[in-house]
Amino acid sequence: MSDDDVIICRCEDLTLKELRELLKRGYTSFDEIKRLSRAGMGPCQGKTCKQLILNEIKNYTHLEIDKIPIRPTVVRPPARPIIFKEILESENERNR
Amino acid sequence: MKETADIVIVGGGCQGVSLAYHLTKKKAGKIILLEKSYLGSGATGACAAGIRAQWGLPINCKLAIKSLEKFEQMDEELDFPGGIDLKQGGYLVLAYQEEEIVQLKKNVVLQNSLGIKSKIISPGEVRSMVPYLNTENLIEATYHQRDGYADPHKVVFAYGEASVRLGVEIRKFTPVKRIIVDEVRVMGVETDKGTIYAPIVAVTAGIYSTGLLSNIGINIPLYGERHEALVTEPLEPMVKPMIISFSLNLYCQQTPHGSFIMGCGDPHKPVGEDISSTPQFLFTMTKKITRLLPFMKKVRVVRQWGGSYDMTPDATPIIGSVSEIKGLYLSTGFSGHGFMLSPMSGELLSQLIIGETPSVDISGLNLERFQIGELIREPSVVG
Ligand SMILES: Cc1cc2nc3c(=O)[nH]c(=O)nc-3n(C[C@H](O)[C@H](O)[C@H](O)COP(=O)(O)OP(=O)(O)OC[C@H]3O[C@@H](n4cnc5c(N)ncnc54)[C@H](O)[C@@H]3O)c2cc1C
């Protein structure tokens, strides 16, 4: 299988080849890669791709994973995508 | 070894990278940009990506329309792989109150006098532009076609890459601990990896500019104010313009990727560095957006986030030199609209730094205005 066919982020279709190109251009932190490629911004919010990307960064920079710069986790709700109508209904429920 | 540069820039948000690019384009010498994290990691990365020329203050109109021109030319000029995702679907400003209409009409007259082709449109015209919009109680709206969207991350990385190609040295993950001054002139900066001596230091550190400057005895009335936003799943292209209303206190725009980014004002927004996300915002936004765009009820919210507006007392930026300390410059305090003004603010400050007369008069944006009380309040913002 070539790098072209290896999908790193299934939500946003980032391939291994594209990831390696970003690394070569100097984007060697998870947050930069996320903001440029949208990896981690889709429905799963990085739950599948984050470790894979960190591993690739590790291979490229030879930094241990805990030395790779990563922004302290900020909580970005909701935990899973939710439709506005459910939010509206839950709020009406609360006010009843 | 003693490290030196001609110009040090502190902070790599949209302001810092635009300044770096415009300085190096003018061959201003050896430039080092220091960023404590990665480029765009501050307010710029939290930005809602809106760009508009429909402002109520002459200076904001001038900076914004010239910046729009620069956004329009950016793909060609900066040659960033994949481009900056510019979308010019216009900004539709919805008005529901009589006094609001009076202000917006004044704004349109001003904008037209400065070459911004905004216009007043009727609820009927609004409906044909956005058939999905609930226009109940809408009195009138204003529209300017060249307003819209650009991807803030890509713009920052595009300026960053172009600056590096032209010789700027960008050091990521390098926080500046303090600015070094010799009473009346700037000497350089101290980082955790050593000292860099430079006769010119430009501070573009967003809300952190306040602390860096107070350390050297300069007080700037700039503070952070939390603003929240959210984004939905991507949908087919449905809504062309950015929809914004000052009386409803909200904005919402479909991005080129198909998702909708939206935000609304919060009467209880905390001051400081808090950028947490709240359920209150989610509920308020949900109520407002499902009323205005009823189809939203079935759309999924994918992510919520918060960021800091970089507020000054008159909601207008501080761009210029600091008179007490020779060689010290500022471009900050953009009060929630710094992304859309960044192409032009960077160019103007670069002109000032190299001793040219700025092509737009920015003398009214100096820091001294707060001491002498000459505030220049912008009337048209979402708070
Ligand atoms: C939710 C939200 C929505 C917004 N929507 C819009 C919009 O639609 N349109 C618009 O135009 N604007 C919008 N804004 C405002 C806009 O994001 C800001 O005005 C703009 O990004 C400010 O840019 P800056 O470069 O001055 O600051 P920042 O982007 O904050 O950059 C400052 C940089 O300095 C770095 N730094 C700080 N201290 C140090 C130090 N000691 N050493 C080294 N580096 C340091 C930081 O890490 C940061 O990267 C929005 C803001 C928010 C929060």
C-alpha cells in the first residue's frame, strides 16, 4: 500500500502522504497539522487520528511523544455531534 | 555570543506575521519573530474568520477596504499551497430597531464616500438572497458583496511561509520573558533561550501585550474578554452571505468547507484569559439561530470553543510607536476584529517603522489617545 492510500484522518480524508508533506514544510506540532489539514476537526474530534499523527511526528522529529509540543487540552463540547433541536428540547425540559 | 537583529517582533498572530511580511518585503533588515507557541495559537486561531468593510468609523472603513483588496490578491501574492479559502458572499447586516437603522444608514453613507459599495436592501431582497432566513420583524438590512470569509490559520501560515522565504527568522515555541529597555530606548528582548539585542521591538502579543509592557512601566488599557463560537457539520452550500445583527447580537456564516460558524454576545462575559466553553452559550446560540434559520434545528453542532477578544476602551486598535520609549512599536487591541484588518495594519506599521509616511493616516490610533481622552468609539460591533 502506498502512502497515498493510507488514511490518517477518516473524517477529513487526510492521507499519510499529505501528512508527511506538512511535516516537511515545518509543521511539526499536532495543533498546526490540525489547523492546516482539518484532521481532528471532523465528527470524531481527533479520537482516531490524534495518536497516529503524534506517532508520525515522533518518527519525523525523533522527539519522544511527551516532548512534542501540544496545547493543553481545552474542553471543546459537545462530546459527540448533537442536533440543535435536541439542545433546544433539553433546555425547555430544564425550564419546566 | 551576543545575538542581534534589526527588528524583533513579539507574537506570531495575524498582526505579527503580517508585520513581518511587510517589513521584509521592504528589505527592513534582519527580522526575528518570536512566538511563544505556534503561529496563530492565540486569538487568531479562535477567530470566526469574518472579513467586512461595513464599519461605522472612517479609520476602520479605510483599513478594512484596503485589507479586503489584499485578501483578494493574497493567493497570488503569497502563493500558499491550497490558498487561503477566500469566500466573498458578502455580509448581510440585519436591522430590527429604528435607532439601529439610523446608524446603519449613516454607516452606508460613510462607506460609500470611502469607496465601499454597500447598500440598503429590503426584507424582500433579503429573502431572495437567503430563502432559508426567517425575516419576521426585520425592517431593513445592509449588504456589501466583497465582505466574507478567509481562513485565519491559512492566512497566518501563508504570511509566515512567505516571510521566511524573504529572510525572516521565525522562532516558534520561544516565549519572550521581558522587553529590555535602557530608560528611554528599547534594547532588545530576553527569551528563555537567551537575549536578542535590537534597536526596534514591535509588540504584537495580543492580550499578552499588556503584561509585557507593564513590566517596563508602560500601561496600556488592553484586556481580554471571553467570546465563544461554535461550528456545525458541513452541509451543501445554502447560505451565501455572513448574517450578522447588532440588535440580535449574533453572527453566522457558512464556510467554504460547508460548516456554519456562529457566535453571539454574552452579557456576563468574563474579563481575563478565560477561554472555556459554556453550556449557557450553547443554549443561547441554539435559541437564536433556530429562530433565525429554522432549518438549523436538524443540523449537528460539532464543536464549541472560546477565545479572547483583545479589547480597548473604545473598541479600536492601538497601532504606532510608544512615545516614552524609542524603538518600541505596538499593533494590538483590535477588539474582536483584528483578523480582517491585519493585512493593512501590518503594512502601515511597517511603513512607520522604516520611516515612511503611512499610506493611511493612523496617527489617531496611537496609545496617547487614552491619556488625553480622545477616544474614537466604533459603533458597529457584536458584543
Ligand atoms: C471567538 C472569536 C471570534 C472572532 N471573530 C473575528 C472575525 O470574525 N473577524 C475578525 O477580524 N476578528 C475576529 N476576532 C478577533 C481576532 O481574532 C483578533 O482581533 C486577532 O486575531 C488579534 O490578532 P493578534 O495577532 O493581535 O493577536 P493573537 O492572535 O492573540 O496573537 C498574539 C500572539 O502572541 C503570542 N504571544 C503572547 N505573549 C508572547 C510572549 N511573551 N512571547 C512570544 N509570543 C507571545 C501568542 O501566543 C499569540 O500567538 C475574533 C476573536 C474571537 C475570540
